[in-house]
Amino acid sequence: MDKYHNVMETLVINKLNEIWDTLDCCKCDKCRNDIIACTLNQMKPKYAVTEEGELYVRLCILSAEHEFEVVKAIAISVRTVSEHPKHCI
Ligand SMILES: [Zn+2]
């Protein structure tokens, strides 16, 4: 594991996994990765030192604070990727 970790990355992936089945978009790996990258580009990164235990606590706090923001950013990304699916070109 990296010494420093962008907690936002974990938050976005967790949230995406949670709502993945409800999303109306292509479900291939390429699009999934595009959605994750596109979502992370919209969020300010939050780096945390990956001390054991501490990271989990930070995640819980950040998850509650940024839930709406993350869901909104995912929705924008899904629309963007659906309109410009790279795997189709
Ligand atoms: Zn796709």
C-alpha cells in the first residue's frame, strides 16, 4: 500500500460500487474506469497518511461529509462517458 493515499479515490469507488447496478450506462471496464477518472477529476483530492486504523476513521468522516458531492460528480461522469464512450471509437 502507498504511504499516502487519496481517500477520495476510495470514496468514489465505494460509492460507485454501491450504485453501479442502478446506473444507466455501459458497464464495461473501460467505461467504469473512465467514470472513476472523470469523477476524481471533479473532486479535490484528499490525501491521508495510511496509518492503520486511522484511514478507516478518515474514510467514515469524509464519506458522510462528501456523499452528496460524490454522487453528483458520478452522475455528471456517467453522462459525459455515455455521450463520449471511448471504446466505441
Ligand atoms: Zn463501455
